[in-house]
Amino acid sequence: MNWLKQLTGQMGLSLANCRRVISACIQSVAMFGVELWYKGDNIRRTTGRTEELQLLVNREAWATMGAFRMTNLGALSMESRLRRATNQLENCQR
């Protein structure tokens, strides 16, 4: 994530382009094979992986916005326009 902070700070990437980089590089690798193991939100074995993906999305939002760690996650996700991990996983199930 440090390289993403450097891109947004030094290179001056806009928020929209930074989201595109995140979607193309980070989320595509993290979500690879989701269709095989994700069966739903309340299945016992998938909750740990879902939480790990949500932590990744939170770190992406912090890196994108350049915000502090104590920033409210709801406001941060709205400003960065990154979807929650559960929403992304449900979309992969369709």
C-alpha cells in the first residue's frame, strides 16, 4: 500500500485514476477465485476471509484518500467510493 500512497502523493493521481489502479491491480488479485469459496454471508468458514477482504478494502480507502487511521470508515468508504467487501462478494455470486 505504500507505493499507492506514493503514487497519489508524488505523481498527483486523481481519485478516479487511483480507484482504477486499485480495481485493476489489488482487488482483482484479492478476489480471484471468490466464486469457488464464497457461498454466502452467514456461512461459518467464509466469515474470516470476508473480514480479511474488508480489512484490505479499508486499507485501500485509507491509501487512496490519504486519511488518518482514526478516520470514520463509513465516511471514508463514501468519499473513496470503494464498495464494501460483502457487496463485492455478492456481486461475484451473480
